[in-house]
Amino acid sequence: MADPYKTLGVERTASEADIKKAYRKLAKQLHPDRNKDNPKASERFSQVTSAYDLLTDKDKRARFDRGEIDGDGNPTSPFGYGGGGAGPRPGAGPGGFRQQFDFGGGEADVSDIFEGLFGAGSARGPQPGGGGFGGFTSGFGRRQQAKGANLAYRLQVPFADAAVQTPQRVTLGDGKAIDLKIPPGVDSGTQMRLAGKGEQGPGGPGDAIVTIDVLPHRFFTRDGDDIRLDLPVSLAEAVLGGKVRVPTVESPVMLTIPKGASSGRTLRLKGKGFSRKAGSSDGPRGDQLVTLMVQVPADDADLARFVESWPNREGGNPRAALGV
């Protein structure tokens, strides 16, 4: 029947954030995994968790503050029969709440009252997943024991691996390594929840929350589900056309350069972009958009003489569309 405020070491005016902070600090110190040879620490851990459960339940906290329930969540005066010599008498049985009260000359077994009102299970102590009046010995509607804390991880994923969903090896806090499957449409800030991979608690383990950071690439950039690439091509390749090798996030492919291609012209490689989120009507992956960048050789005397003697060297005004 300990005072939950004293158990957690907080004032009665403590905010919910203060209570959570105090609990996390104590739980970290007293966690059974860190105190395997200290049974008292395990007992204390259970007390701290019970206190946290009560004080983070707004209704229970208010009832405790009003004196309606004790630190274990049990009613201090069921049905209001607390005064005038009607207090509890010895006789608690193994069920945890078999107390007798004097109701004007006769004795009534409270467990029998609950059995008649709510069924035989109502005064037998907590039931799995109990709510409402279930588990009377532990208080009205006591919640299940709290799970352990969630653990946060950040995972840096190479650009190409993110695009094609290459599984990533992750080492968790317990030292175990798992292969994490990258979800389609992943981007920096995407979070993945690994159920049961957090800290252990009296109600079971918490989860691991993995936040993804997609690393930048040295020549690819992302445009939604598409990937962009500026591809240098020689003057001869631009003028005469032909096939050239182009890198993609998987492996190089051959791309046909049309004759007379100019810098800035963009060609499309279908299905070579990022994996799209499930259910996309545009297909499983985006495209790779290849923008040609014609490289003119510097200080090439032969090229300079050719252009000077080229009858059509003016070539019209390529800036006419800009109004100049």
C-alpha cells in the first residue's frame, strides 16, 4: 500500500512528463536484465511500474488523490460504507479480497456481493486483459502491466539500396543482428516499427523504432519516385548519335542517343527509378531521367577551323524562344 508518489520520488503536483521521466530513470536502474543477481531490485522494479501505472491513469490518480483507492489501486471504502464502525475486518482469503463489513448488525462477505452482481469471476483477482470491474483485488479496471520502453535507432541507407529495397543488416541493443527489409517508397524520415525489439518490461518488451536516413549519391538525385542523372556526351555522340553506357542504381544499361541531340535533352529509362509505395497505379518503380550534357572540347584547332568554314555555322537563333 505504498504511496506511488514516494515510490517514484515525485511531488503530488508532478506533471505527467515528470512522472514518465522519473519512471524511465528508475526502470533503467532497476531493470531485471541489469540486476539478475539482485531479487530486491526486481521487486522494486515491479513496485515502480505499478506506481507508474496508477499515476499515468488520470482517473486512478484522481481517485487516489481523493483517498478513494490506496497505492495498490484497491478501494479504501467500497460503496461508501467506510464510516461509523463499518471498516474492514480481518479475514482476507487467498483470493486477495475477502473482507467482511458490518451492515447494521449482520456481516456481509463483499466477495459474495460481487459474485452475485457481476458473476463468479468478479472477485477473483485480475483476469487476463481485464477491464471494468475485472480483477477487483487489484482495483477497479487496473490496466495490464506496462510494456518495456521503446528503443530508437537511426539507420543510414545508401541511395541505391533504398531505391531497390536492398535489405540492411541492423544490430540491435541486445547485440543481435537482423536483416531489415526496406519498404517501397522509403525516404529520409521513414520510420519502421520492430515489434518486441525494445526493452523488457513486466508486461512484455517494447518495440524498436528505426528512422531511415537515405544518403545522398555522388551523381544521382531523386525527383519523387524518379531518379535524375546528368550524362556527359561527346560532341561526336551528340551529332552522329549512337549507343552509350549509362549507370543506373542496379547496373549499367545501353542508351540510344538520337542524332543531333542537344545539351538539356532528357531521355527516359523506364522502371529504373525508386520503388513506389504499394498500390501505385504507375507501376512498381519510377523512371530514370537522363539529361544530356554535350561536352565541347577546349582548344581543338581542327574543330575551330571546321566551324569557321562551316556554311551553316550560324544555325539560326537558338535563343529565339527566349525573346532575345
